[in-house]
Amino acid sequence: MHLSRWKKSAVIGTTAVAAAGLLTATIMGAQGATSAQRAGTSGHVTHATLHALNNSGVTGGADVIVRNGRLEVDLKGRHLLKGMPHAEHIHFGAKAAHECPTVADDSNADHRLNTAEGLPKYGPVRVSLTTSGDTSAKSVLAVDRYPTAPNGKIHYNRKGIKVSPRVARGIKRGNAVLVIHGIDYNGNGKYDFSAGKSELDPTLPAEATDPVTCGVLKVVTNASGSPVPLPALTGKN
């Protein structure tokens, strides 16, 4: 499906980190953190292990560092549909369960989970992980600015993503969830209407907006179980 058929809005909404003795390579490896060098003042890290939804086989991991109301996100995903845009978001809601949905959340019994059915678990979109430009919920389906998974893989890294104090607190407390969307149910190598229309926008196919992998951004802790502050991001935010 050509990108021109997409709309740019929708109904809904770091080997080891150089931690100056605060975090060892063993701990970071156990948490799945990616390689990066850090220096400066303190921040906080969360890590998500991404698990497949909708029998997609899509897995991966993500690290989100919070510092002074800004984020660095390093995300890797594999087994995604090649060459098609994959919307990826950080979800958070005060009244959400702060979890990933399961098959039990298929409320209309159509044998697939759509984005809306997952909202009670992961909450609304708060951050759109676009490659450039706006990162707010307004860009929830700005598909011309999402990764297209060459060879079925995504490695996304972006720094300086500004978030509200409320969202920053939610992430630092381990209450945010990372979700990637876009699935090829019928295996024809593109998004089509084989599974019907998206509940977000009837002009979009469900394949384009259904979630394919999800992970809770859990707080990385030290041996005592305390949250680990990490050095701040280098460079400008």
C-alpha cells in the first residue's frame, strides 16, 4: 500500500553503559541494555524485552533513558514486515494496567488484537518514535517518519525526545509500555485489507495498525533492588 493512502493522525492516542561504577556490565547484560558511552549528570534507565503479539514472531528490546524531561530511545526489532512503515510508540496512562495485552483482550473475538483492544493494558500513546520531526501523540501515524524495517529489522535511536513531567515520571516508575505496529496477516508482503479496516481510521487496513510486539519499560535496578541512576546523555538535547 502506498504511503499516500495513510493519514498523518489517528483517533488515539544502551556491552555496557559507562556508569562510573554505578552499573556493571553484568547487570546491564542481564537487562539487555545496548552499547553506548555516557558522561555527565544523572539520569534513569528502563528496559523492555519485546514479545510478539498477534502471532507475528516479532521480538526485540528497547532501552529508554530519562534525563531532565528528555529521552534517549534505543530500540531493536526483528522479523518485521520488510519495506513497510512500522509505527512505534511509548504508551502510558495513569489508569492503565501498565502491561502488554494478551489473547484474552480480544474483546470482539475476531482472533486478532487491535490497537484499541490493548488500550486498557498499555494506555494511550504519549510518545511517537518517529525518525525526525514531532514525537508527540499527534504523530501517532505519521508513517512517512517511521522506520521501514529493511531486511525485516529495525534499529532505532533518537535522543532529546521531550516529554511532559507526568510521562517522564511514568517511564521512570516502570509504568510505560513500548509497542510496535504493522503486520502482514496473509503473507503477501504488504499491508492490505485482508483483515478488514483499522478501528483507528476506516481508510487504513487493520494490518497497518495492529500491534505486533510489546514490552513493559521496567526500571533497571542494582543488586540491592534500587533504581540505578545512569550518566546523562552526551551532546545536545
